[in-house]
Amino acid sequence: MSSVFWDDRYATEDYIFGTAPNVFLASQAALIRPGMRALAVADGEGRNGVWLAEQGVSVHAIDVSPFALEKARKLAAERGVTLETGQADVVNWSWPQAAYDLVAAIFIQFAPPPERDRVIAGIRRSLKPGGLLILQGYTPKQVELATGGPSNPANMYTAELLREWFGDWHILHLAEHESFISEGSHHHGMSALIDLVAKKPA
């Protein structure tokens, strides 16, 4: 996946998805413990990785765009935390084996099938046994609402699809809902969302 599209999008002083963490991610704070090692997938300008670091988590934030990662490091410095950042195309990245206690996958629906299957396989591979996945994405109805995310319904998630991918894990939470979100200029308005928290078997 080329960084050109994302470089163009992030090449502004503004934080286009805001600097506050994703609301669903923050709502799972009770599951997040200091000392965890976390992967923030396609973390963009760092809003979620920085928030995780503020919880005492050791964060590896990856993104395809060096512009985004520079902004993530700037945000971390302003908040008094550190991130380990890495430029990575998550479709083709060599996902490490059992390396993380937590994976945060928030709005990473830029890859259509079958490329997306490689990302899901990478998430499954990279979590340690007993590790947690916190995921939020859009359902196909989001295409009608057009308040953020891709225009291709094939990129979207359904509960059935998430159960297909993670049904052999312990699903702590899975819900589809329509909610108003305000995450910068690119995620704003009533949105068709799906939330998942799943624990990899020990």
C-alpha cells in the first residue's frame, strides 16, 4: 500500500482525526494495565497510541505515512509520553509472533478483501496468548451515512464477519450501533459502528 494518499492527507498542521482518543477505546480503560505492550495499528497522527501511553502502556505505533508518524511523535512529546513508532504497510508488514499484550485496531478499514485477510491474520499472530484486541470499525450502512471511512461496503465489518475471524477467541463485547462521533474533520456525524473486544486464548 502506497503512502502517497496518506501523506497528502496528513500533510497539514491540523490533526485531521483530532487529538482525543477514540471513545470506544477509551471506554475500555478498565482492561488496560500499566506495563502492557501494545500495538496501535495504522495509528495515524497518534491520538490512540498517545492515550495508551498515558495509561502507562508501552506502545508500538505503526503507520504507512511518515508525515503521520512525525505528528504522532509531536503529540506524544506535548503530552509528556513516548511512543515507539514505525513506518509500516500493514498489508505487507512482517507481523511479529506473540509480541503484544494488546492490539488496538481503530478504523483500519482501508484494505479491501483479500488484502484485509492478511491484516486480520497479522493481528491474530501478533497477540500473545491471553492478549486483548480492541477494535472499532464501520458497518456497511456507513456508506449511506457518509460521515467517514471508505466508500466501498466490502471494506466494512459485520458481527458475522468478526465472529468468523475471532469466534475461536473469547469475545468479551461485540455490538453494532449507530452513534454520533466527532473525531476531527474526517470522522464526524452519525455513524454506523461496530465494536469488538476479544481475548486470545491462553
